[in-house]
Amino acid sequence: MAEADEVKVQSDENDEAAPATKHQKAFAARRKFLRQALAVTSSVALAEFLPTVLLKAASPGQAQCPPVTDLKEVTRIGEITRNGNNLQAVLRVVDGERTVPTSIKTSVKQRLRYYVGHNPADLSQSWPPKDQPAPAPPGPTAPGPTLRCSIGDNVQITFLNQVNVANFPDSLANGEYGKAEGCDELRVPGNKNFYPATDKFPNCLHASSAANIHFHGTHVTPSTTGDNVLVNIWPSTTVLEKDVQQAFQQTFEECETRHIPQRWEDLPLSWRMYQERLIKEYDSTAPYVGPGATPNGRGLPEYLRLWPQDVEAIAHGAWPPYYVGSYPYCFKIPKYEEEPHHPAPTPSGSAVLPLEKAHRGLKMGQAPGTHWYHSHKHGSTAINMFNGLSGAFIIEDNSLTGYDGALKAFYAKSGGNLDQVVLVFQQIVDDPNLLRPVPQKRPLLVNGQFTPYVKMQPGQVQLWRMVNATVSAPIAIQFNLCPTTSGLANTPPQFKQIAQDGVQYAFANYNKPENGTKPINMAPANRADILVQAPTQPGLYVVGTPAAPLLFIQVEGPRMSMGFPRSEAEFPPMPRFLNDIPESDIRLQRRIVYGWDKNRTVAGRNADGSSPQFTIDREQFSDGVVNQVMLLDTAEEWTIYNETTIAHPFHIHVNPFQIVEVFDPNNMQVPLRIVSDAMAMEAAVKKYGNTKKVVVGPPIWYDNFAIPIAKT
């Protein structure tokens, strides 16, 4: 993506060992998680790192927290939940004027594309709520509805793109207008090519009114009607839910009882014919003023038409890439079943696993936890994320030993319910800065609000499910007091992190002394689950710092007697498929290099106005090209080098990964190697000597990791 902010990642490690070699100037991250937290800072840093200590009376020049009367209670985003074993939702992309807060008391109006949704089996589950009066336009900005289901459920989503493209000129493909090769364009005085400058299609900003959905963190198929980010759904204001309801219901039933579609012919004939008509209609009526244009300026030339590209894909047995107005998403959240230790013998003497207890060949199941969804159209992901096209996706395991079931059981024994608070952090602007000669401010919002407060009772424990759905804002979660002139000191809220990126902690990591004493650092796309306990003294507390707050906690009401799990028996057990990846299982090692155009040393535009050309292994993205091929049911160790000054996120769709080694050349002298136990540590120390610092994990799973920048 051409959009790039200078985001730097620093490590808490300050080892003073042998000087870094020239080769170590690029970051090395291996596929297992570093236990030590990474301290995230940037030119747009939102919270400085301060120790969690008792604050005394505020000095005259010290930052003050605002009165709680100036703040708003955090919006609880509406949820769409499962019906039986099915998560059924209608999710629409629409557009309109939104009110975007820029401070506690100020806001701006912007025309944005955003999600609305409802449960077709229960219309009370609608977002925005249908049972409340609609606010006068422009309405408030907010994430999409929170989706909530359980492992083993079937996900059935009717997706409709109903954006009025007339409100977003040139937001499909500018090739239709005979301009360049399809990139968005911006001209400013003195520069007729401010954008795309040196960007080339398809690796440029383009087609931002097209859409799809990426189910970030799900362990499901990345093809056909699954977590498929290669489909492009063109907008249509005339395609309605009722137009596709019957065909999609047929598709959903097939997905549930048989299998998800594998080929175009597996979809209902009625919808295939409907799509063919809509796409051909678009091809023949879309505006075009380039070479060979018709007198009325309508109708695309053959090389720009969508339907011939679909036909070619279908002829080769591939999944067609283009659709108009609607798309069915259906897949099953895989549930891993443990094999019984002693299968019952059959009359013939052979042991057979009961079907309901066999894992059915799964080597890995879906990790229950906090995941999320967002638009992932190549060429417009940043624009759509800045518009707010994202939302939380909660996948639960409510079995007695499951992540959710075990937590609920622990708090039920103590006589209290565990209230869950879903917090989605977003930056909302109507365009990324590459399409503006003067950069916009990017306010950090929490559930669409500017520094709202969460209400808690004294001593109460809540489960906060946090999603960093920003494009470029690293976030530091820390809890502090609000300074007062009274001189009274109190303890700040206490916390314990229990999951990272939708994958739960092992008890050994949860129980480490530093958990709850250091800030939780979330790069864009990271998630974190934390247990938060309110102080016993009522009042206002700050998440972040008084000078740079993210949100607040207002403590009031009757006192509650709650606490954190203290023993392994009280904490959710780790599923077997989330055990450590043994080094003996590593079949192959790969070297991946994140880079950019030759001779570039800093982010942003060069003197000639050119923007960075990002590469992986010296190549830009090319549609239809497979760069890495893995053998099924094998483990590999990848070393990721970052030669840029951008902290690029590393994210593999479908699978989480572990990190076994990290090196930040700007803050560390030697790489940090993470091993699973004392025996592995002894072997690693013998192998690496003083060239690496070796520590014992256990490892934590990630599905998104910000790669530290090259030496500056």
C-alpha cells in the first residue's frame, strides 16, 4: 500500500553486549513470540510510557483530567449473535455524512463509507439500533456491528455493497475515464501528478468504492466464500437483500450440510445469471472517455471490462474475482476435538474414534478470542479503514474448559458476572494523506468517540476486548490516576493481560510478575484481552496519561468483591493445538526481506514528489503470482528482515504464528532468542554463546507483528 506513516517500534530490552554487526541492522523476527513487550512509539504517538505509580497532588503546570461531566460514556456497539449453531448477518456498506469528533467538544462532518448490519432472524439485533430514534443527519461515526459466535458455528453473511458511487467521484477505476492505468489521481497547483506520482497499478490507491471482507484472525479457508480477500464487490444502490435472499439461503444451507462452494458452478444458477446480467450491464454502461470511446461516453473497451475477466477465471476452474452489489460469505469455524486416550475397541479388535470426539484430521482449530473484520480490497484497504470499515468479531468457547467457559465459571463462583467491554480503536478521515496536499489530523476514536469513559463499580473486574483497527496508530494501554489538587493518593486500576491477537495466554505467561506492571503495546491490527479491576475508591481514572488520554474509567456505585485468577486451576487451560512448535518440527527456513525503492532512506515523499515503492524480496505485489509455497502439515521458520524505516505489520491470513527471535537494531545490542524451557535454554546458550540473549518463554501466539525498523 502506498499510504505510509513513519511508525517506529522500540523494544524494552536495553542489553549492553557485543555491538550489532552490519548484517544485524535489519530486523530479524522468527516465528515464535517474544515475551517482553515492545514499546511502540511514532511521530503520531498517542500515549507516552510512564510507570504506573501513585500520583500526588497536581502541580499548577501538570496536565489535568477533564471533569467527567465533559465526557461521554463509551458506546456499547450493537452485537449480532448466533442463532443456534449459525451466525447469520446482513452486512451492508453504505455511505453518508458522519460526525467525526476531533476533541471532547469539537467535531467535523465528513462523507464516509461505513457498515450497518442486522440479524435476519432477530431484527432487534441491528446496528445502528432500529428501536431507537435515528439521529438527525449527520449521524455519529462508529465501527460496524460486533459479530459474536462460538467455535464450531457456521458463519452465513449476506454482504451488500450499496455505496452511491456518485458521492465518491473516480472511486472505482480511473482507467474507465481514460486516465493513467486505473490509479486514483490528484493534481495540485504546480504539480499535475501529485498522485499517483510514481505508483503503478495495481499497487496504488484505486477502486475505494469496491469492497470485500477480511475476517482477521479466523482459521478458515481463504478461498471462494471463505476469508477471500481477492474478490471485488462493485457497488450498486439497486441490489437489495430481498433480491438475493432466496439464492443465498440455498448457498448457506449447502455450506452447512455439505461443503462450501468450490467452483462457480456450485453457486445457485439464479444468482449466477443475476450476476452475469449486472456485470455486463456495468461493462456496457460505465462512463469511459478514453481512446475508442462511444459518442455518449458510455461502455468500457474490452480490456477494461469485468465480465471477460470472470469468464477467463471460470474457464480455468478458478474463482471469479468481480461481482456487483452482493456476495455470500459462508464457512465453518473449525472446532478442534481432542482424541480420546483409549479409544474403545470394536468387535474386530481395532480401535475406532467416535466421530463426535475425533478431531477429524484437524491439526489446528480456531483459537477462541477477540478477532475482527474489515474491508480488504487491494488498493483501497487504507482508505476504507480510515472511513471506519471495521468491526469486532468475537469467537467464544463456552465449554467448561474453554477460554470463555472457564473464565465465566471462575467469576460465577465468586458471585459476580464478568462484564465484557468491546473497545475498537479507529482513526477516521475521509482520505489518506497521499490524496491530500495538506495532511489531515487523524483523531484516535474509541467506539467512534473521543476519550469516552467506561463505567465501573469499586472493586469490579471487567473483561476488555480491545481491537487496534487503526491504519497507523500504535497504542500503549496503561492505567493511571487523574491528578487532583486535593493531595489524595490512590491506587490506579489493576490489570492482567490474558490473550494476544485472539489467542489466549498460557498460565505461565499470565502469571509472570511483569504482567500488569508494564504498558500493553498494540500496533495496528493487534488485539488484546485484559482483565481490569477498578480501584475501591470512587473517582475518575485515565487509560493513557492525563496529557495524552485514550479513554477514562469512572468508578462509582456499590463496592464489588472480585479478583483475578491466582492459580492454574482457576485459569483457562491452553488447548493442545496451541502448544509450542518444537524446533525439531521445523522442515524449512526462509528469509523474507521487507524493502523499498533503491536509495530511499526515509518515509514520505522524495524531493521529486515520488512516494515509497514498498517491496517484499525486491518485488511488488503481482496479482495471480504465488511467492511462497508451503507443504501441508509442516512447520517452517521464517526470518523477516526490515530494511525500511516503517514498522510494517507481518500478518499471515488463516494462521497465527509464534516468534522465537527478535532484534531491534536501534535499541538492542544482540538479538533476543525465546525458547520453551530450561533444557532448550541450555542448548541455545551453548549454540549461540554471547551472540544472542536467550530467555525462557513460554511462547505467545501472534497473528500480527510490527517488524522493528532498520538502523537509523
